[in-house]
Amino acid sequence: MSNTPLSSVLIDRFARKVNYLRVSITDRCDFRCVYCMAEDMQFLPRQQILSLEEIEFICRAFVGLGVEKIRITGGEPLVRKGALGLLANLGQLEGLQELVMTTNGSQLAATADQIRAAGVKRLNISLDTLNPDKFRELTRTGDLQRVLDGIDAAKAAGFERIKLNAVILKGRNHLEVVDLVNFAVEKALDISFIEEMPLGEVNGHNRAEAFYPSQQIRADLEAVFSLMPLRDSSGGPSEYWQVAASHTRVGFISPHSANFCHLCNRVRLTAEGRLLLCLGNEHSVDLKAIVRSYPNDMTKLQQAIIASMEIKPERHFFDINEQPVILRHMSNTGG
Ligand code: SAM
Ligand code: SF4
């Protein structure tokens, strides 16, 4: 009885169907991007984070409740030992239609083939600049060439789609948006531009001063490219435009300038096992406590997940001029 999956779907109080789970498998990372982390980060002790088996069990619970898409993220997912094995196991989950991953690309040159073989269909790779010095400045530790090699390896591995993610900060990389799109066009990749979100305290820049709105990026791009609007089919927060005469779609994720909460179809599992019902609110349920108190009890876990739909907030309210009300960093959140 306790291992019989429930056959309900996840629907919240605002009639939104949740069919997408994002899973942060580690809060650790080999980079320290200025918008994501402080220079000195305290990472969680090992026993506080979910084991790979616990992550897999929770993913199985969600798929049993109708979740069709899982994104593996972090922190940097590929710095966690065993990440490739986890991907391979998740790739076998019956009912899961899409397994995707977000990575900073630093380890892709060596792992892209295995990730593809595990069943990961699409990859998001973060890339904020094509200038090696600026790359080092923005990531504090990263080597641009490694990431470019990783992108080439991912292309060669045959993912269905690869999308670059670029967080644009005024005064740091806003003059590079055209170069980034040219790079994407040349490599036949998609690219999304993301407005910085006030998650966790960061040192090194003022978020209000660095704010560079999506509309401005689009205007910068339209001075050079012909962009044709596409109807969004993903149910996600991005608005997409096709770059004329190319395979490249340009997306804009605009948590400040365009609220997309009414379309929200996702929840997030943090590395320490908290189920976050909204990126911009603290409403959460401690799933680690449940899987550790009732090991292998699928029904208990699925009941807690269904009950969590009652506290999914209607929307987020970000204010770039305020100190962050959300104290967790994106690396803890599972961006
Ligand atoms: N380490 C991987 C990476 O960088 O792609 C995966 C995790 S990272 C937290 C996921 C995405 O969140 C990245 O594209 C990153 O640029 C974005 N991100 C991090 N902090 C952010 C913030 N404060 N506002 C907006 N996007 C952010
Ligand atoms: Fe690491 Fe990704 Fe955060 Fe950069 S954005 S510090 S790569 S988790």
C-alpha cells in the first residue's frame, strides 16, 4: 500500500497545473558569478544535502504525480560526484518526457557525450561574455576557453537544442548583446537574456545600478538583427523571437519588466531537500524530513507534494532597489 503511486495531477489554488520540476543537486560550484554568489560562500555540509538516491526517489514521486519535465541544475550540477549516474537513472523514468540540464559548461568537454547518452535532450549553458578577461571578472574563477570547448563538445554530442543563458548587467556586459547573438547564430544555438533577480546578498555590484531591462536589450538587437516574434510554446517565462535567416531564437526572461507568474507551471527542489513553490517567495515544504522519517514511503511523500499545492503563491514581487527579501542565492534555489 505505502508504495502505490497516487494518480492525481498537481494543480494549485489558482488552477495552474504543475508539470515541471527543477532540481538543484548541489549548492556548490566551481564559479562564483557576481550576480549569483558572494565571493566567500558557505556551502552546506554533506549530511544536510539530499543523497542521490533521495533525489531520484523524489523525482520518481513527482513523475508519478504527472510531472513530465525535470531540469537538473545547481549550483553547478556537474561538480557533484555521481551526477552522470543520476542523470542516467532519471533518463529511464517511465512517464518523464523531458530531462534537461542547466550548466556553466566548465566540465562539458569531458562529459557531453555521457550526458546525451543518459537521455538529456536539451542543455542550457550559461555564457555572459565572449571576452576572456571579462569572463574571469564576472565568474571570478572561470576560464572562457573551457566553456567554449564545452559548447563545441555539446554541439558534437547531438543535443536536440542548446540554449545559451546570459545575465546582462549594465556597465559590465551590456555592450556585448549583439556579439552574443552573433555567436549564437554562428553556432546555430538559441540564446536567452535574463534580467538579474535579487536573490541572496552579493558583493561586488549594486543590483539597481546594474539593472538592464529586456526591452533595452531587444532595442539594441533590433538595431542589427531582424527579430520575428514567436508564440511561446513552452508555458515558461521566456518570450521568444526568431533571428531572421538563422536557426537562432532569442528569449527574454524578464522577472522585473514582465510578470509571468500566471503561467507558472514549476516548482523547485533545493539541494537540501526543500520544495520551493515560488522562486520569489519563501513558501516551502521540507521533503528531506519526509523521506528521512519515512524511507521508501512513496505515498507519504506524494501526499506531502499534493498538499504543497495549497501554499503555492500567486506571484512574486521583486524590487531591485531594495535589499533582497529572499536571502537564498540562486545557487541554492536551483536557477
Ligand atoms: N551553474 C549552472 C549555470 O550557471 O548555468 C546552473 C545553475 S545557475 C544558478 C542557473 C542560471 O541562473 C544561470 O543561467 C545563471 O546565469 C542564472 N542566475 C544566477 N543568479 C542569478 C540572478 N541573481 N538573477 C538572474 N539569473 C541568475
Ligand atoms: Fe555557479 Fe551557475 Fe551561480 Fe555562476 S550562475 S556561480 S556558474 S551556480
